[in-house]
Amino acid sequence: NDPAIQTMNFDLGYGPQEFRAYVQPDVSTFYQEPPGTRTPKRPQHNGWAAKFVNISTKTVRLYWDPKDGRPGSPMSVMAPFNSAGTASFPGHAFYLTLASDESVVLARWVMSPPTAVYYYDGIAVEGDEEATQDNLDALSAEEFQSYQDHVSSKIFGKQYFEFTGREYLSLYPRNSPTHKIWRADYFGQEHWVTTPEVHFTSHPPEYELGGVQAKGRDRVLKEGQKRLLGEYRSEEKMLNMTMKVLSCAPRAFEINNFLSPVEVEHIMYLTTGMKLHRSTTAGDTVRDTVRDASSDTRTSLNTWVYREKDTIVDTIYRRAADILRIDEALLRPRSPEEYPHMRTSNSLAEALQLVHYDVGQEYTAHHDFGYADFRRKDQPARFATLLLYLNEGMEGGATQFPRWVNAETRQGLSVEPKSGNAVLFYSQLPDGNMDDWSHHAALPVRKGEKWLMNLWVWDPEYA
């Protein structure tokens, strides 16, 4: 029922087909005004998602090129027919080499908007049909099918861009998300969600918290069943949560009082004795060259908090499942009889990432999604991000969406941290494409410190 989903006609060379594509609404409608009454502002931030596709039987290595004669910085290793990506800017340069011999440069690119997807085709030889055919003949049946799939996706991508104005960052065909995406039709729009996972209002003693011991179906709490450690919670039967639209493109929402002060204090208490490590960035891969260096993209420290840590953490996951309209069973390991059609019984969610930013630390604009192994036809990727703020009052440290679509300012949309509040945004579009506008940053802390947790949920499965 989403009016932004429209029927797109396309042809891959063997007859007309239809695709239900997401077409971004006119910005005027974000202000509840008739289309055409407002014009979107061009964002000051001019970066975007760059994707590199290895259409060859070779394992290759991607480098960022400083363009000053120095060796490039290794970004990723791509297996045959696989992809890698990063956030980039106009004029940035990259090159591709054999993984086994970095002196053999296979391709070079200079980033030029609006192109976001860059292909290395190791099979086709431009202007030489005979050599191309020889390369095709040398492919195994599986390799030939992989090559054809990429060629088809490239053709589809061109037609998708013509229809929607967006690059197709997924690999065609990718299904629409399995899970609900909340509508964000206009600024300030509200959705109301109720959950039986009411707030903790007092601290349970440690001997009652313990770790979660139940497994699989034994963890299911039926409707009307008393919540775990209910004597330490609000007496209300349901917690009412209001989601307010901050941004329509990307779809981003603020939820006030998602966590109670007691729950925030408990998570902060858990940091005692937990070793914090320097955070990695989405898309990081194992690097094995001597020029490897720590990323300057993210300078924060983090650790992981698993759902089974204790009952309060388990409650946060259950509440998150309700705000996402996802069965809580999908956010934990499951029994064989729970969702038996799924490939694995693993949780769709990663462990909660507890992050600390000190003065000067930041996470520059990036995307949470990545690109699945080509052999995974369902293309699992991060789908939704739930940010949980654990303190407030610092200077700087806002969460910013630098490319949000609006008609008033070129500046990014900044969300100031407030203890207990949450921000939800989606990395995927309703048609299954990745959302390039989900670009976001943690601005530098200028004074004080910042604590928060990230919960990443995947679709259709966690890989």
C-alpha cells in the first residue's frame, strides 16, 4: 500500500518484464503540500555510496589511490564475481589489482556522480568479439551463469536509474525486504506502538538477573504472561512508544524514552569490566598487506553486549522487536521448529554494540549496509539500525544524516543525543535496493563524552 512503489517496465533482452520499484516522492509531500510547490535543497555533503563489482574469475584487491605517487591503501579483497563498497566523494580514485600480484593493475576509476556502481569485466574485451567469445568459452557452466547474472543486473541497473533516478546498489533480482518498513510520508508523522516489555523502574539484585539460561522455544513469553522480573518494572500493563518521523528520505524516526533511567544505568554498569576495543567500520575485511593501517573513519571504542547477558538486556531486545514489528524469536537463536523454512536458526540481529566517544572522536559519514557473497542469492544485508542513547549534555556528538532530502537547508539533519531516547532508520528501500540516503555520521565530541548502543538487524537473514 506504499504509494512510492510503482510498476517499472524493463527488458533484459528476452522480453518485457515488470518490477515494483521505489520512486522517491516529491519533496513537497514531506511538508504535506501538493507536489511541485517546493524544491529539494542540494546537500552540502557531496559523498555517496560507491560499489565495485568484480565480474571475473580472478580474486582481486581494491585500493584507494592517493594520486600523489604513494602506494594505494588496501580497501578490500573480492573473490570472483563478488563486490565491495565504501562511502566516497567526487574525484576520489581507486584501482584494482590481482590479489596475488599487486603490480598487475586491472582497472582504474575516478568517482564521478551520479555513477555509484563501477564494474571490472574480465571477460568482455572491448572491440574484440572473438577474444570475448574465447573468454566465454573458457568459463565453466557455473562461471558462465555468474557472468550472465552480472550482465543482466548491469542492464537492469541502467533502466532502474532511468525510472527512479537512483543507482541500483543491489544485485538484480533482490526481493523486497521480508520485514516491515514503517512509512515516513511527512515530517512529524507519528506511529504508535505498544509493548508488554514495560520499563524497569528499580534495579533487580544481581543474583536475580543472572544470564539468560532458557533456549529456543522455552524463551517464548505468551500474550498475557507475566514479564520477566515484573516486580522491578512499571505497574502498567503496556508501554506506549511513539515513533516520530525525523526524515522521509532516508526513513528515520525518533522514539522518546525507549529506555528507562534504570535500564540506562544498568547498561552503563555493564561497562565495568568490559574491555572496549577500537571500533571497526562496516565492510571491513581481513587485510594482509604491510600497508594496513587503522581506519581514520571511526575513532570510537566499542564492546559487544549479547542478549543472553541478563534479563534487562533480553528485555531491550524484546522491546526492539516490537518497535520493528518483528517476532522476538527472530532476534535470538531458535529451536528447529521455529521458522523451519529459514536457512539457519541464527538471530537476525547482531549483538548490541556498546560505543564510547571521547573528545575529538567521531565516525565520519558511512553506510551500515554491505554486499553479500554473490553465492547468496537472497543477498542478506543490514536492514535496520536502532541507536540507543545512554547519556546527554555533551557538546557535539550528534547523529547526523548529511544527505536527508528536504527543501529548507543544505545542512545535514542532526539528532542530539538524549539519554533513553532511540533513533531508528532503514538501510534498505521497500523495493529491496540499498538506500544510499541512509548515509549517517557521529559528529565529533567537542566536550564531555558520548555513550550509545547500536542494534543492527538484517534482512532476510544474518550472514
